Amino acid sequence: MAWLVLLVAGLFEVGWAFCLKASNGFSRPWPTVGFGAFMFVSVYLLAVAMRSLPLGTAYAVWTGIGAVGAVVVGVAALGESADIRRLACAGLIVAGIVGLKLVSPH
């Protein structure tokens, strides 16, 4: 269950990153509110997952999901570059997340 909570926390991290971009430096109120809400939920769920997952594993997976998710959202919704080198680097992050899951004692 902790892994599922961590996955959802990572998805909320993607949400706050998107809202942060959309807030235009906190100059747009609704994306700024969304940023705060998504961030709160993301960190709360991370804390819940850390009740049973090791700190280093949970934090690395959470940030990895957020980073890769932000790349995907950037490419899909914001027209950011889908250069193969960029996507390969995101793939390395995914490999790291999978590796941490495989060697985790939980």
C-alpha cells in the first residue's frame, strides 16, 4: 500500500510542478492556489508512505516520478522538446526508480 501512496504522491508532484509553471511566477491566482494544494497533498502522501518505506528510497522515487512526469507533461501539454537525448535521460530516471523498487526491503 505504501508504494501506491508513493505513486499518487509523485503524481501530485507533477500537478504542482505544472501549476507552478502555469502560475507565471505566482502572478496568476488560480494556478498559484492549485500549486499550494497539489504540493500539500503530495508532501502529505510522501510522509504517509515514509511510515513504512526507507527515507532514501521514498524520496528518490517521489522526486523521480515528479521529474519524469514533468517531462511528459511538458512535452505533451506545453510543446517542450521531445529530443531523443532528453527522453533517454528521463528513461534513466525511470530505470533508477525501478531499481530502487526492486532492491527495497518492502
